[in-house]
Amino acid sequence: MPRSRPSRYVNRGPSRVLAVGFLALTLGVGCQAALTPAPTSSATVEASPTATPSATTTATTTSSASSSIAASASPASGWRAAGTMTIGRYGPHAVLLGDGRVLVVGNDTAPFVRSDSITTEIWDPISDSWHATASLNQPRGDLATAALTDGRALVTGGLDQDQSCSTFSSTQRSYSSTYVFDPKADGGAWVRAGLLGTARTAPAAAVLPDGRVLVAGGYYYTGQSAERVDAPLGIAAAYHRVALGEPATVNKTLNDITPPTVGHALATAEVFDPSTGTWSATGPMHFARFGAAATTLVDGRVLVVGSAAGAERGVASVDDRAYDSAELYDPATGRFKLVGSLPGLDAAAFSKQGKLPGYSPVVDFNGNLVSLLDGGALLVGRSSSWKHQGDVTRTFRFDATSGSWREVGGAWVSVENPDTGAPWVTPTARRGDASLVARLQSGRVLVAGGIGEYGAVTRTVDLFDPVTNGWSPLPPMPSPRAGGAAVTLRDGSVLLLGGFNDVAGRGGCDEPSGLTSAIRFVPAP
């Protein structure tokens, strides 16, 4: 069954879920001050995805190793306040600078680009405080960001400000411009770099071992009124060049006609060289994708997974195979190769709970992708839905040696039986949907907050152990949080900022401006 574009707020039977994404950047900065011990959460019951909060969680795989993590990490781990941002940020992009501070830029909200996305601010780990710095020249949303290895930060692509909260504007355009933030220049300054070969919005981005930055996919939009494409918030954007249709005539005569709506998903990719400030073409992906998840693996290759759902009216539609497929980019060859696809949902496995709808669910959120120290990766909280019938959230682990995926933790499913209409929910924990995810220095993965059952934003925090494939509960966050951004700091602590804490009754133009608060997780030694 063809997949159509889901709305960011989707009413689907037993639960109401907000599809939103973010880029979790892993690097770090110093930490000081004592932390206040938080109560240890008890074993399981609720759910959340690409980071999971207020809900409780049940580990489907239990082992003595994962139990010891809970015993040793929970009492010593804790949360502390990390200051207040100058504005509320619903969908911020956070980048760790070379001096250990964190740069925050943008304020993506669905379905439009906020005018205050132009503002930029910096968090200081020594004082746990925020201060404004040089702003971008224009508002932009669904941009790509990257932490350059020389300590600077890259911003490229995106979409300019929308004048409407529900549709594309006829004056709206994808960006091709690139800016580099230099924290050493007069307290911080944006310097314009080379243009992308093709403007693009909501692409994937990752830093290569040699310090260059790969951007891949996205969609190109220019002019005319068209329905707003939903791309996960905070996903690093990418650039590429594609032909946008055949010319109207074979001669070189100009035609005075109104151009058609253009909103094409892209498959091409490019590489940014920070030493020259220029972009160069590299090999294309096998499928056009936008809002894809991407991460750099331990061996230096880049894993790109999935795509946001194709839009109605043919704007930024993608091949159905793009949703569940993954590709690996090899910087040595400049080429992408397809690897194993995500395994499908086994309806027979839920026969004791109830019947699933007879068609594939639509992807709402690709999930948060983080690399693992064993060379693989973890895709947390990939969320899909059967319109008005139910939702499913799953987590997958990628094996770089075999190029294959396997599910970990069991699928969370909430659905209305298509025959009886009776709702049922699996007892597994729901980790995903707008939660915050970051890899710790130990190699374990922190999953905090997100959206639980019935659209409730949660406080639940879990720790994934890649050695055992087990989950352990950690002290919950001080308050519910979903979306936002997570950054692993140099001292091993994790900064969580922005996002939202309430989705009830929201939608359309009535969307929250975002949280101003930031918190810091300090793991056990």
C-alpha cells in the first residue's frame, strides 16, 4: 500500500503521537559541581522512543550484566539544572564547539519555520549559563549542522521562513547557502562559505574521519503553493544536484509560463572541505531520501537510514523502498552501497494480543541513530502508524560486519483490532518518538524522555547495554521532556536542551514555542 504523508500530530486510535526528530551530537565538555541524587525509577511500564522519559520501562532482555548496570549506575547517576536559554526552542540544533561550549541554533516547529530561528546562543559548561551570540542572517528550518574537527560549527541548507502555519508559501525556497561559526572571532561570528551545488532541505549530514562533512539527500523546494513537507526536526540537512524535470521544448527559446510546483526528493550527495570552504560532488545514494537518519561508524563509513514519508500532491515523494532501506557511504571510494533493510513487523508474533491492520504502517519518525563502539549502530524509537488505528515503535541494531539489522527490546504496539475495534497494547516498553538519545563514553546509550501512551510526554530514562542488548532504568528526568537536542560532553555527561513537555490539544497553528530549560545528566563513574 502506498505511503502518504502523515501530519505531525496524528490522531490514531489508542494514542496520539507527535513525530519529531533531532540530531544527537556526541562529543564533550567539562563538568563540575555536585549533583543532586535522583530517585531510582522502578522496573517498567510506559514508553518513549529516540529517547524516553516519564514512562517506566521494561527490559525485554534481562541479564546479570544489565542488572549490574542498573545497580551501579542508578544510585550514582543524577540530573542537574543547566541554565535557561534566551528563547524557548521546540526543535533546536546543538553543536559541540572545540572549546567545550555548546552552540545552539534554530527553532524548527511543525509545520512552519519560526522567525526566531535566526537567533543563536552558547552554553558555557563552567557556569552552566547561556548567552546570545551572533545570529544567522535569515530564519531557516530543517537545516544541516555539524561539529567541525577544527572546533568550528557548520550550518547549511534548510528552508526559509514560511508565512503560513499550514502550507508552503509561494515565496518559500530551499537554501543553498553555507555558514561556518567561528567561536574565536570577536566572541563568535558567522562566516559565509561556498554554496551547495543544489539547495536542499532536511538532508542527512555526518563528519568524515578526515574532517570533511558529507551531506546527502533532502528535498528541493522552490515557489508555488504546496502542502508543507514534514521532515523530522533537528535532522542534519544535506545537499545534492538533480535534474528537475525535462524542458518544455527542445529548443533554447524561453517560455513565458508559470513554473510548476517543485518539491523533489534528492538522492545526490556532496562533501564540504573546511580547509577551503567549498563543496564537491560525490557518489549519489541509491534512493532519494529526506529527513533520513545518519551517523559516522567507528571505521569511518557513514550509515544513512530511511526517509520521511512522501508528501501529498507529489511534493518530495520517495520510492517506498527508501523507508526501510539503509546505505553505507565509503569516503575512500566516494560511493554508497545498499546494506540490509530493516526487518518487517511479524503479525503472527502478536496473535495472543490481537489482530494487526492488514497493511503496512506509515513511517512517522525514522528514529535516532547513534554509532556503537563495536562498529555497528543503534536506531532507537523508529515509529510508524496505521491511520486512526494504531502505532508501532521499534528499536534496531545494525551489524556492520554482516550489513544486517535485528530488532532489540521487542516492538511496542498500540492498536485497535480491525475486526472488533477493541484497543490493545503490548506490555513492552515504548522507546522512541521525540525522545533524546546519546552514546555515553562507556559505550552504553542513554534514552531519555519522549512521548508515551495517549500522547503524554514522559520523564523516563533508560540505559541500553550493547554487550547484553539489555535495558536498565535510570533516575527519571526532573520534568517531562520530548524533542529538543542532546549533546555528549567531553567529561562524559550529557546536555539535554529545549523540546516540549505538552502535546495535548496542540496542532496546526497552536503549537508550543518550546522549552527554555536545559538539564545535564551525569552518569555513574
